[in-house]
Amino acid sequence: MEPPVRRGGGRLWQVLIGGAAVLVLLALCGLGAAALLTEREPQPQSTPTLQPNAAPPSAPTERLTLDSRDTDQAPLTAKELFPGKELKLGDGQSTYQVVKTQSSGSCAVAATGEVADLLVRLGCNQVVRATLRTPDGNHLVTAGLFNLTDKVSAERARDRVRQLLDERQGRFRGLTGTEGDGTGVLTSAPARVGWQVRGHYLAYALVVREDGTAIKAGDAKVGEILFDMIELHLSRGVLQQRADGGTAAQPTAAPTETNGTQGGSTGDDDLPGD
């Protein structure tokens, strides 16, 4: 009789083989988990460098420009142009006496004929002016600003006025004060005029001799008066201050100055100021 077969050895091998398979499986799972953890591990981030002395970025600064009434909406006032009874220019070396001021919504009050029509057609909606007595007491001057729509319209007015004056199609008006103050000569004496553009404004000045006599071509004193009124006071003074009144000044091109005689060219053929 054959001895019985021992099955225990076969089961032992099955257990060993099964255990090895489990270890291999666990090892594979461990590698997968490690790989997964490695993929999910956040990458180190660089630490920002603090600059305690650096100023924070500032918002863009709004700039005021005088090129249009859309950006320069506040109307002119007589107080803005001529705030007192005296006007000191050139570090106070020249003192003009302010005789009378006027602010009007009708630009035609400060001009006649085609000059007045031109200003209205180009959108002028305001004129502010004053009559002053010069430091030497020998001249009277009416000076002011016409408020036009934009820079383009102001430049058109500047260029066209020369032709109209030459053709005697109109003129600028002098502003008279009260009876007996001597300003009536502004409506009857030959006048010398100057004008220039800055932004949407046309600055002008009209000068006469207080004794009513004609002004000679190339009169240096009258040229100085025109420069004082148009360039120093109205452009560099009033309009520059208006530009600086915004959060920042908007640089403008240097103004172009023009001058001539009312109703004539640039010679002695002067006509009355009104």
C-alpha cells in the first residue's frame, strides 16, 4: 500500500507565492502613491523683495488744457482778468490804472462790422475786457479776451482779422468809462491794435494816445504797451494761471502775436477806434 501524498508542501508554496505577489503589489502601490504625492506637492514660491522706501504707483494725473471749451469749461470773469484798481506788471515796475471793466456774453460789443460777425460765426460766446491808463499817463488801452469754441476757431479768427482790418471791414472797439474821465478818445482817436491766440482764446489790445493824435508806425512805447497787455498780462499771467489751476499745467505752444492799425495796414493810415 502506497504512502499517502502530503499536500502541506503544495499549500506552503501557494502561501509563499501569494505573499510575494502581495508584497510586489504593495510595492507598486507605494511607488504610485509616492509619485502622486510628488506631483501634488506644491512648488516652492520665491519670496517677494520688500522695498519699504519705494513710493506706491500713482494714478495718472489729469491735465487741464486750454485748447477747447470742452476741457476748459469755467467762464472768464472780470475779477479773474482785472482783480483790482491797479495792474502791476514786470515785477511791479509798471503800474496800469484800471478805469473800467466789462464782461459780456455778446462778443459783438467789443468789435464792429465783419470783425464782430466773424467772432460770432466762430462760436465766440464771451468777451471780458477793461480800459486802463498807462503808467506814463499818455496812453489809454482797452485789452481783453474773446472766448471761442476751440483753438482752431481762435486761430481762424486771428488770421482773418488782419485781412478785415486791412480792408477796413471792421475794427475792435475801445471801452469807454464815465463822462469826463478822458476815455471818450477811445472811440474817436486813431488806434494801434495787437492780438494773439492761446488755446481757445483770442487776446487783444487797442492803444490810443490820450491827446487823440495819431500813433506813428513803429512807436516803441506803443509796442511795449501791447506786449505788456497781451503777452505779459493776458497770456503769461491770466491764461497761464488758469492752466495751472488744474491738477497739472498743460504746456502750450508759444503764442503768435499780430499787430496793426485799425482800418489800415501797419503804416500811419490809422482810423478812429470806433
